[in-house]
Amino acid sequence: MKWIVSDINNFEPTETYDVWHDRATFHFLTTAEQVHAYLEKARKAVSNYLTIGTFSDKGPDKCSGLPVHKYSEDELTNELQMGFAKIRCITEDHLTPFHTVQNFLFCSFKKKQIA
């Protein structure tokens, strides 16, 4: 396992990864340009599996004072359809240290193999 801590907007992968697990980054990408850049990086760097944990459509409008983008299962799946096939999605309530509840959507995808 290799842990990488980086601002995704500045991250430039130098290798491929069998598994890419993103918990709570994707919802902070609030422009189409940011989402597109993230997905381009993931398509190039992921060789097998991608899991994204992001705020569901029932999640908060802000996190840590910052605006977020909330996703339904269909919307997240549509964002990743070019390059990835959905395996499974679940929602889960996360209790914050401030005793508020944030609803997350976790989806796992398999990289599509080019024929």
C-alpha cells in the first residue's frame, strides 16, 4: 500500500495504481474543469479499481466552510462511465466529531479494458 497526500489539483501520477481509493476529495471539486482533470488523471493512473467516497445527494451543502458538489449514484456513475464500469454503490451516514451526520456515497468501479 502506498499512501499519497497531495492536493489532487496539483498531483501528477508518475506510476499506475491497482487500486485508487478516494475518500472525501471528489466532492470538493466543484467545477467541470476540476472534475475533468481529476478523471483524466484517474483514467491514466488506475490499472484496475477505483473507489470514490463522496457526499451523496442527501449530504451537506458545505464541508469545513467550503462548497461541495453532492452526487446521486446515477450522477457519479455517469461521470465515470468513460473508462470505468460500476461494480457497486452504497450510502452510509458518517457521524462527525461535531455530532452532525453527513451522508456519503461510496462507489467502486472497475477499469474498462480497451479492446
